[in-house]
Amino acid sequence: MKKNIFNIVELRKTVRKHILEQIENKEETKQRCLTSNVIALDNIVGPSKIFTNYNSNTLKRNGGIHGMVDTLDLLKTLRLHPHISDSGEHLAYDLMNHLNTFRNKHYLDETNSQCQKAMDKVIELYKENEHGEDLVKDIEKVLSHAHPSPRAKEYLKRCIILVKEK
């Protein structure tokens, strides 16, 4: 009969290595939904029927997908709004700051109890909106217009970077 002798130090090293590999694999596949980095679906969608006065002649929704759609529509039709005197700089800056709120945030999908990146949900909901096609394409359409100022276009380029880096 053959006797196996185990070295306790080698055994502990092997077990630690195996446990560390399992922990690393779990962290790669599972996003962490903490209360400090989760955005609610209502905040992503935004108000649908609450319009605010952007200026004396223009109403738009603030926040969420609806606010993004309204902002991009205003920027696309900037030439039809002569009362917007800053050539869309404020609108583009607000859009950039709004998109920045979703960066490094997560969304808890209650249907399958999984954590997803909030920007992925923003892109998905923007496509589903009746007035939105693709967020990046809509921003690029605004960039192709001559009416937004160079500063507004810089803000819009930053918006594209925020969306693409997710």
C-alpha cells in the first residue's frame, strides 16, 4: 500500500490560488449594483408630460430620454429659433452634463435581477423613443448643421465620447 504525503504549505497555496481565480472570474462577469451607483428607471426616462420654459418662446422637457430628444430637436432646428441667442451652447452643455450623470452608473433590471450599465439602458431607450433614432447618429446630425456655434459643437463631440465609452 502506497502512502501519500501532502505538504500542508503546498496544499494551502493551491487552495488560495483556486479561490482567488474564482473571485476574479465572478467580479468580471457580475456588475455591482450598489445604492451609490444605481440610477432608477424613472430618472433615465425622465418626465414625459412636464414641459418647462426654456426661454420665452420655447418649451422643452428636462432630464431623461425625453429631455435629450427635446434638446437634440431644438439643436437640429436652431435656425427656426432666432430667440436662442447663444447658438445652442447652453443646450449642448446641458446635454453633455446630463449624459455625464449616467457615466459609471448602473441600472438594476428588475425583470432578470441583473445589473447593467446605465448608458446601455439610455442608448436602448433612446432608440425606442418615437422621435429618436440612434443617439450618436442624432448628435452627429446636429454636428453637420451650420447653426450651432463652435463651442456647442465641442460640447456635442464630448457627448459622443461619453456615449461611446459607456
